[in-house]
Amino acid sequence: MLWRLRKENQKSPGGMNSVREHRRLFDWSDRTMNTDGIYKREVQEMQKMVHGLQMRVKDLAYTIHNLEHKVKVLGGDPNQYEMEF
């Protein structure tokens, strides 16, 4: 990706004349090569997945609770399991 940015800057009429463009490109390459940043991003993505799974567990627990309540209201035993044949 770094080579593509350099090619685009070379194709532009001004090239990479300004110091600001060079710094921007250098900072970008620093961020991508930093292993600490890569680890932090991985942890962030994993935490996002864990949060999504926790929300799913919460929703399923709520659904189970509602279904057990419906079984009780209809006069059944929520601990009785039906086997399908």
C-alpha cells in the first residue's frame, strides 16, 4: 500500500515536494509497521466480538425466560423435556 501512495504522489503534478506530504506518508508507514499498534487493534477486534457474543447470550437468556414463563402459564412443567421421534 505504501508503494501505491508513493506512485500516486509521483503521478501528481506537484509530486512529493512538500514536507507535509512526506511527513504524512512517513507517519502512515510508522503506524502500519508498529507491532504494538497491531496487537492493540487485534485486542480491540476481539473485545468487539466478545461484546457481540455477550449481547447474544443476553438475548437468548431473555428468550428462554419468556418461553419458560409461557410453559408455566399454559400449565406445563418447564423442566420436562419432550423427545422427538
